[in-house]
Amino acid sequence: MKHESVFFLPQVLSTGAISTEHMEGIPGKIKSLLIRVRAHAVRLVDAWMIPDYLLDSALGRSDGKVYEDLFNRAHRLNPLNKITYNPRYWDNELVMGAEDYDRGKQLSKL
């Protein structure tokens, strides 16, 4: 488990504000604090009252519609679902648009 204390070790030690022995105990202390806070994590985040559009999380929705939002993100918002492709790539397939179907205009060739 990597924390900021490990990344900023040289800078913190250069100030003389903390000794090497104390610095070595920080990752263990962080882990024990995270274990204590974990049970309250949802309530702590809810206390900030971050709006759904900023949080942008299917699991953190305030209305509780987790599965509906997961489906919406996977089905409607996924840009790959807007692409028509030919799984039989060795065939020469033409993709036609609805408005151009009657005229037989070729839109793209996959």
C-alpha cells in the first residue's frame, strides 16, 4: 500500500520535522486509520453533499438507482455501442444509413 508519506519521504526528512523512526511507522498508522474509517466512508462522503453530476459514479447515486445507471452507462453512453462493425471481417460488407437505404448510397465500407 503506497501513500503520500512514502513518496514525500526525502522532503519530509529534509525539514527535520520528523525522524526516520517515526516516518517508518506512518504507513502502518495510515492502514489502521483506514480500517477504522472504512465503516463510516459512505456517511463521510455523503456529509460533503457532492452532487451526482460531479461525483459521476453509478455506485454513489443519491437516488439509489445503481443498476439502472450501470446499464445506462454500459448500453447508452458507451461510444463503442454507436459503431456498427462486421464481426466477419473477411467479408466485404456495406453499412447503409436509414435515409440513404432507398437510394443505395454507400456510407462506409468495413
